[in-house]
Amino acid sequence: MKQHLEIEFKTMLTEKEYLHLTQVLEFGLSYRQINSYFDTPSKKLFSLKTMMRIRKYDDSYEFTLKIPQDLGVMEHEFDLETFNINHPKIQRLLSDFDIKTDHLEMIAQSTTDRREFSDQYGTWCLDFNSFSWGIDHELEYELHDDVDVDKAYHHYYETLSRLNITFKKALPKYIRALN
């Protein structure tokens, strides 16, 4: 299992801004991911601001549990052979929250078509997101490990300004999926 402190900055985009970025930035990698979000019927994870998902890429699956920290979120991730919410590693992780996997239900789903490229501070992710209620667009900047967060923050906002992108606060995708 991989543990990783995720620090990211993100902004919502208008469709016009999204299309503009597809033309002016050189995204090398693109792929589709389908995100299935889980919680208990009483929304125990949500009340702890913790997110749990299984993400599907082509024919592979990745489990993620995100737990908030003072700065960023701690991600617990590992690959799954199948879409299996009852995997023993998931059961062990959730035991810290006194949650059994048979008490979980899928609470939302989203599909993201993502384009990526990296620079000195992080990875830029241009996302076209589909939810049950509609679509949205966002630009995420996921910081590399061990970078100066203040320098990366200034770089992020300078880049938005240079690209004529107005910052618009982006809630996490799983929150938007719940709408």
C-alpha cells in the first residue's frame, strides 16, 4: 500500500477557459477514469471529511482513502485486481474508523477525462468531469513530493494569471458528485 501526502491547488473552469487550455498547453498524457465513491448510510466518512473511492482505468482498479491533514490529505492507495469493496486491505483500513465494508454503499460516481503534464513543482491536470447531474471543467495542480509549497502556490497563481484564468474555488470531485 502506498501512502502519500497530496497537496493540490485547483480551480473551476468555464467551458471557454477549458477549450483555451487545450490549445495553449502541451498535455502529453490523457486518459479516462471512472470514480465510484463509498460511505456508510449514516455518512460516517463524510462527517470526518474523509473520502473513499475505487477508480477504474481501462481494465485496472485503484482503491483510495483520503484523510484530511493540517496541510493536504493523506492518501492511502493500492491496486485492486477487480472492483472489490470487500478486499482485506480495505477492511483493515476501515477498521480504524470502526466501519465494516459490508456497511458501505456507493454514494456517487463520476467520470473524468484527464489531460496531464508536469513542470518543476507539480502535475497540471485538465479535467472534463461528468456527473449524474451534468458536467464541469477544472484545472488541478498536484504538487510533487518535497517541493516548496509557497513557491508552488505562487507559480500556480502566476500561471493562472498568465493564461487569463480567473480563480474559481473548486470543491473536491466527490463533493460535487454528491450534488
